[in-house]
Amino acid sequence: MDIPKAKKKTRKPWVLAIAGACALIAVTVGLSKLRPAAPTVERASVWLDTVKRGPMVRQVKGAGTLVPEYIRWLTADTAGRVERIHVRPGAAVKADTLLMELSNPDVQLQALEAERQLASAETELSRMRMELETQRLAQEATVATLTAEAADASRRAEANNALRQKEFIGDLELTQTAEKAGETSRRLDLERKKLTVVVAAMRDQLASQTSQVERLKAVARFRRTQVESMKVVAGEDGVLQDLPLELGQWVTPGVLLAKVVKPERLKAELRIAETQARDIQPGQKALVDTRNGVVEGTVARVAPAASQGTVRVEVSLPAELPKGARPDLTVEGTVELERLGNVLSVGRPAGAQPNGTMSLFRLMPGSDEAVRVPVQLGRGSVNAVEVVQGLQEGDQVVLSDMAAWDAVERVRLR
């Protein structure tokens, strides 16, 4: 006899579909609440520093060169051709050492012409002085003659006046002698005035001709100086540093002929970035690295204008310098701006700007994870910067350039 089998109850397909969908949603929600994995950075490839509190020295650094404090530039006073070169750069020279000789026939002809004009003017002055002196003497002789005649006429008039009172002579003769005396007196006055005019004219003409002679003397001296300048001498004791000419080369007025320096006195000329040079003042302490030793100096002068993004700072140095210090030697200098007291500071991060705000990765205590935090910076130095807000003493931060991880808030240091 056949026994019928009992049929199992089967679940409907839509129930299973709903259950699967709910499970998928639950898993998705759970995963969305998990934080994304932090990217891993090699610890050895980044620079870490610890925030500390204490004194901080503000400094700025720049490259530069050693230059002589005293440089004598020798330039051409006139055009000429280089005929001889007696000394080459590097030689020790005295003030009267002949460095080179130039030649220019036109300059020599101009000097001879100036001498000729001067001699002609001096001859004219001598001739004029003799002629005017002769005129003055002649006029003085005329005045002397008229003085005697006037005195004689005056005496005759007085005598005739006495004789007329005794009726020894007539009125006609008395009138004639009186008129003669008056005429002679007036002539004497005119001649005396003429003598004054002659003397004044003589003085003016001689002064004018003398001035002309002096002007021609100055021209002649200038021309002689031009001729003498073609024999170029050092002018100062020192070392010939530069002589950029060769035989036969033609030079024009103002061209550099040579440069003489005193190598025993050097100074440093540093080029500081214009953004860092605003607080540099004369008198501040500076350290100059000559590659053979560090020398302490003092800021002597700061250029009033920037050039190509830098400011030139002159640092005076002591007389005794390390061996090997010489003009044009490349050096590095550090200028001390100020010393700060008890401040919070850290090593200078890459791209940090003083008195600005930037994001730094701070290492979490007891963990290898670094979290991005905003940090407000204060005054800056060469290797350190003041921390105003965002970090605490003892915090470790990453100072390296982390631009590759700008899109993440956390990194893991391995």
C-alpha cells in the first residue's frame, strides 16, 4: 500500500530578497562609519621637531662676497691707444708705480696749442703793461708841468694885483694875468681827472688781460694733465686687482683702466632677501663664514633700495681674518636681529612665513599617527619660528614639505 509523503513548506523568494537587501544596507552603513585608512609616510623621510619654550635668537642669513674697504678705480681721462703695459694684476704696487702708457697725437697737439696761446697772451700782457705805463707817466708829466704853470700864474696874478693897488700897472694887464691863472688852474684840474681815468683804464685793461692769461694757464695745465694722464700710475700703495686691457686697444674717456685695492682691509657684502631685511639696522652683530673660519663683524650699512629681490648689507670685519680670506671670496653671513625671552618656538617648517598661519601635522602622543592642525606663527628666524597658537610645549610636528598629502587630515609614520 503506498503511503503519501508529507511536502516541506518552502519560503517565498521575495522574503529572501528583502533579507539580503537589509543585510547589504547594514554592512554599507557600518562601513561608511569607519574612518578611511591613513596614508603611510616613511618616518626617515620627514623632519620632526619638538615644540620648546625658552629664549630664541632671531637671525637672517644671506650669501655674499668679501670686498676691499678701499678701492681705487683708475679711469681714462682722455682717449688713447695702449702702447705699453708694465704691471699685470696681482702685483704689489706703490703710489708712483707706472702701470701702462697710452698715446694720442691729438692730445699732444692740443697741449702744444694751449702752450702757444698762453705764451702769446703773456706777451700781449707785457706789451700792454708797458704801453699803459708809458701813457700814465706821460700824463703825470703833463700834470706836473701844469701844476708848475698854475703855481707861476697864480703868483703873477697876486703880484700884479699888488702892483695895481699901487697903480704901477693898468687894469688890462691885471685882467690878463688873472685870466691866465684861472685857465691854467682849470687845465690842471682836467689833466688830473684825465690821469685818474688813465690809471683806472690801465687797471681794468691789465686785469682783463691778466684774467685771460690765467684762463689760458688753466687750459694749458689741463692739457698738460691730459698728456701726463696717458702715463697711468697706481696712485696708492696696494695690489693691482684688475687691468682689463691689452696692447693696441683703444680706450675712450671714462673707461676703466685698472683697479688698485688694499687687501689687508676687507668687508663682507651680503645679499639678504628683501622680505627678511626689513629689521636689519647698522650696529647689529653679524657672523661671516669664510669657509676657513667664522668671523664676527658688525653691520655697517644697509642699502636704501632693493635690487633683484635682495638688499645689500655691508658688514665691517676685524683686521685679522682667517687664512685664505681675499677679495671676491664667496662667504655666507648671518645677521642677529634680536634675542627673544621666554617664547614658544619650533624649527622653521618648509614654506613658513613669519606672522602667518599654516597647517602642520602633529604627532599624537604614544601613537605613530600625525593629525593636521592649524598653527599661528609669530616672529621668524633662520632655523626657528615663534609659535603663537595651535601647539603646546612638547608637541612633535612634521616640518618637512607635506604638499603631497594636502588632501588628507591624517598620516601614519612608519
